[in-house]
Amino acid sequence: MAAVLSISLWIALATVVPGLVTIAVLYGVLLVVDPSLLQATLPGIDKLGEWVLSGAAITIMILTQALGILLEGLLVRRHWLGPKTRGITIPPGVDPRGLLSFSLEPYSEYEGLYLLLAELRDTEDVHGHLQRALAQFFLTINTMISFSAGIVAIPFFMWRCQWNNLMPGIVCLGTVVGCLLVSYRVARIRFLVMAKALWAARRRRLHREKTPIAQPVAG
């Protein structure tokens, strides 16, 4: 039961939340640029049934997730989430084997993501640190799709209202672009955090009994 709940929560974070953000962004764009466009674009929106609105919302959520997957593949394939190799320093006393620094290859760690998840035992990642790192990364990627949808929609809606509300539209566009840039920066940060978590999970589960624990050096 706990496993099912964990999967459901992961799906909600990676799909439902970004979809709701997309709806909020598009509605906010219409509201700021020209409120009358709400009725012009979606006539009779107040009279639509709940099932129709729910279906439209679910469609947007699914499309957001699908585009997020494509964006994720592009960012990883093009290595746009940071350098291929990172030097990582570990403070003394943190690593049980006494490791103080190592070379991390985030994209290589990411390639083995699903293989590692499939091999994890119930006693590993019991606190869900790896799951949280993964959910945060995918959530950020999908949210970038939400803001991208707003960037595409703003010029269209401004054109629909014949550029009558130019300044509010420009301010709205600048705000959404800023949100997209912040999300991209966060995605780079979370990708590195996820790579660290994957490295740690893989290292601690393989050849655990063969790697000696570093002993403290007598002063």
C-alpha cells in the first residue's frame, strides 16, 4: 500500500501540479492582457459542465507531461544541464569510507537512472531522498513547459485584442520569461543534486562488503 501511495504522489507532483500551473498561466495571461478575451476565446465558459472542464484540464496536464519528457530528453541529449564532469568535494566526516573528493559525471549517472531504481531494495533509500530529488527535477522540467506555453500565448492574445493593452502584455511577457529562466536555473541545480543522489545510491549498494571503511588517523 505504501508503494502505491508513493507512486501516486510522484505522479501527482510530476503531472498534476505542472498541469495546474499551465492552466493558471494561461488564465492569468488572458486576465492581464484583456479580460474580455476569456469569453471571446472560450465562449460560454461559465456554462460548460464540470466534466468538460475536467477533461480539458486533464488534457492540458497530459500534454504538459508529454512536452516535459521531450524537453528533458533534449536538455540531457544536448548536455544543456551543466558540464559533463564535475569535481565534487565532500566535507571530512561525512562519507563513512573517508572519501573527500571525486569526479562526478551527471549524464552518465542519469543514463543508469531507471536501472538503479529497478534494482533498489526495500532497505535502500528508506527516507526517500532519491525519490524527492527525482520528483523535484521532473517537476521543474514540466513547469518550464507551463511558462513556455505562457510565452507563446501572450503574443497571440495581444494580437487578438489588436495590441490595445501593449504595456500590460509586455510586463506579463517579461514576468513569464523571468519565471522560465529561474526554472531553467533550478533544473540545472536539481539535475546535479539528482546525479549526486544517484552516485551515492549506486556506490553504497555495490561491493559494500568489499570496500573497507576508512579508519580515523591517530593524532
